[in-house]
Amino acid sequence: MGAGGQTWGWASWIFLFIGVNVTFFPMHFLGAMGMPRRTWQYPLDAGLDFWNWVATLGAFCIAIGFLITFINAIKTALGSGEAVGDDPWDAATLEWAIPSPPPHYNFKKLPTVHSDRPFWDEKHEGGPAVSQSVIAVDAPEHVEMPPPSYWPLVVAFFQTLLFLGFMLGSGGGSYDGGAVMTQILFQAVMAVLMLVGILGWVKEDATPV
């Protein structure tokens, strides 16, 4: 993250930290003064105006903090600022041991982990290598990944209908043989269609990336 992005990040954090505390801490006082929760109306002579006004200011601070975060995210997405490396935070864990942005397969070769901070151990403690630039040198050129597929949507759709079918046999609170038979037939059809989707999903060829 460049200096400009870090400045935006600090600004967002300051507004959010102040805003959250200024918004919610006065609610302790309001509750002790008898104001019910989750209401926006209260008598004008109840003495609750001041702390509600303070909480409202805090809410505006939260909104400003989120707005700064959103603007910073847009700036980053548009390529503003200097590019950073794969490990800008000198991190300790495995998610920073892969390229950034990460490839679809994450790890070309799975590392062997010996502690709860394996990347830090490799960099600073002489521990075993876990970074992909070291251990994946002799890995295959392409990693097979599942291709983009509509089959998961097909499976999810018919599985949803399968479970919704349980409501068909309710019979209005009493036993209804016709309703039960309708439920069984409907669910049998949905189960078959769901299995067709699962088979289509399983039989898809992997795509080298």
C-alpha cells in the first residue's frame, strides 16, 4: 500500500473508531435513564435529547468512515497508487506465501506446516520453506481446476425443491393419503433430477490453468 492509501486507511480507521464509540457508548446512559431499546420516538421532556444528539453525531462519523473506505477501495481497484509485493506486511501465515493477486488454485504445491506461523519461520527463523516461489519450482506447469459450471446451480435448484416438497404432504394438519402420495412422487422426481445434476457435475473435465 502506498503512502496515499495508508493515509486513507488511517483516516477511515479514526472516523470508524470514534464513530462507533460515540454512537454506542451514550446508549448505556440512555438505557439507564429509561429509554427503551429499538425506538426512535421519545417524549421531549424525558431528558434524552442530549445523548441521542451525541449518538447521532457518532453515526455520521461512522458513515464518513465507511465512505472513506469505499473511496479508497475504488481508488485501489482503478490502479491508483504504487503496486505492492506479495507480502507487504511481513506476515507470518500461509496466505501471504502465495503470489498476489492469488492464482485460482492458491497453492501449486501444498506446503508442509510445522508451526502456527510457518511463513515467518521460513523468513526469520530458518524454518522449512513454505513459500510457493521456493517449494513449487518443480511443480507441474499447469494445475487442473474445475471449470466454470452451471451444474452446481442445477443441483442447488432441485435440492431446494426436494426439501420444499415436504410441505406438500401436510394435508392441512391431518393425514391425507393423496397429499402424501403427491409429496412422494414430487420428491422422487426432484431427487432424480438432483442426481442427474450431481453426475453432470462430477463428470466434467478439469481445466488446466
